[in-house]
Amino acid sequence: MDRLTRIGVIILLLAGCTSEPANQSAVQEANFSSTEHMLLQTDNHSKLIALYKEELAKSGRTEIRMKLINQYLLAMDYESASFQLANLSEYEAKNHEALFYKAKVDFYEGKYSLAENNCLASLIAKPEQPHVHNLLGLVYAQSSNTTDARKQFNLARLYYHDDIIVKNNLAMIDIIEGDYKTAVERLTPLYVSEQADQQVIANLAMAHANLGQFEHVKILLEDNYSIEQISLIYHGLRTMTPVAPFTPELNGGAI
């Protein structure tokens, strides 16, 4: 074997040695992405949490920790989400996404002042985040500040947040302010087009009840309740303080 041939063989051997780990890494990444996609499609929070914890132990990537925090929040495990947030570096904790997740934890723990501060900090770090405006609207609504709540929900809508979420939240403000007719007008198209979830139906029933429209309440509830139960619900809705469900988020999505 001449000198040039030997050099060529050595180069090929070296190339094989260096490409094998790279190929293995690419395969592992592809497997991770494929598994993640499948679990996201089925909203399997427990298995996504396990997947992200395993990947985080290997890589320590902030991106994976953020995904893990989001899954803890969707699974309503706020203590674990808070623990992971506490393990972010000082620099990472100032990221707009981390600030939003902190605000979500604060909101669900009833710490509305802290939630407001973290929402505002997130919007300073990155303006025009529709899900942050929606959460800030929820914070103000819980504090009975309907004027600022409505403003934030409309900003969420302006920046293309989910229409069902925003319309339901705006309708809840209408109900709190006693404007039942506007609430009905806002929510009825969602019901007619079969886009209404249980929270939308609850708010629509409350608005109809407070307008004295028993037949409309009956139509909304007759698939799940007897006429006697509907009558009790109707009278209960007419006498209760108007505080009905807001819509925080969609399954598998952000607020």
C-alpha cells in the first residue's frame, strides 16, 4: 500500500469515528421529537413530564426545563412548577416565558399582586404576548377591576389569542357588570356553531337566567339535566352573585 493510499484509509477511519456519535445524537434527537409530538397530540401530561425530566437530566437545557414547567402547570402541579422555576439561573428567570410561568403559579395560588407584577415584567421583556394579556385580565377580574380586565382581554384578542377564550372572558365581565344582553349576544354564536365548551355554556345559562329566559336555559341544559334540576339551576342562577367561570387556557396550550 503506497503512502497516499494509507493516508486515504486513515482519513476514512477517522471520519467513521467522528460521524458515528453525531449520527447517534441525531437519532436520539429524532426519537425524542417523535415521542414528544405523539404525547402532545394526546395531552398526556404525566408522560410528557417523565420525558422532559429524562431529557433534562441528560442535557440540562433551559428549553426543556421550560417545557417541563408548562406541563406541570397544565397538570395543575403548581408546587413542582414552582420548584423548577426556582432552579432557573438569575438570567433565565428574567426571560419573558419564565416570568409568565411565575405569574401563572402566583395566579393559581391566589397571589394576584405578584401575578400582576410578573405579567407586566413579562410584557416589558417581550410586548404583545396575547396569553400574558389574557392572564393579566384574569388577575384584574379577580380583583374586581373590570375596566382593566376588559382592556387586557381586548388586547389579547388584538394579538390573536383564541377567540373562544377571549369571548368567554369578556362575557364574564359583561355578566359581572350586569350587562346580560351583551353576554348573550357575545356567546350565542359560539353555541350555535358548536364551539361552546362547558364554561361558555355555564356563562350563557347564567346570562339567560338573569334575563328571565327559562326556555333558553332549558335548551342549554336539557341534555344533561332533568326539568326539575334545570328549574333549580335556573332559580339558583337568578339569585346568586354573578361570578361564573373564566377561561384560563386550552388543554395543551398556554393561557
